Amino acid sequence: MGDGPNPKAKWSKYKIEDGKLVRAEHCPTCGEGVFLAIHKNRKSCGRCGYTEMIE
């Protein structure tokens, strides 16, 4: 730890399915380009703190 951001982490937010780019879920408050982090029981935005519980 302490080595700064993981450069591979941003590529986990994108994938190609059937030749089309598929992106992870965006924050509804911050808008496009700010992704929600997926945790065991919630999705959250690290920028504004928006949280959505997963049931």
C-alpha cells in the first residue's frame, strides 16, 4: 500500500462486448465520467458520497 493509485483499476471500469464499449455505472449526482465503486452491500461515489444500497 502507499504506492498511489492502481493504474489497472481504471481499466476494470470498461469492457468490450459484441464490439461495443460497455462502461461501469456512473454517479447520478456527479454525471458521466465519475464511476460508482461497487462494494459487497452498496454502490458509492468517492467524489460526492452518493450511496445506493444493494439488496
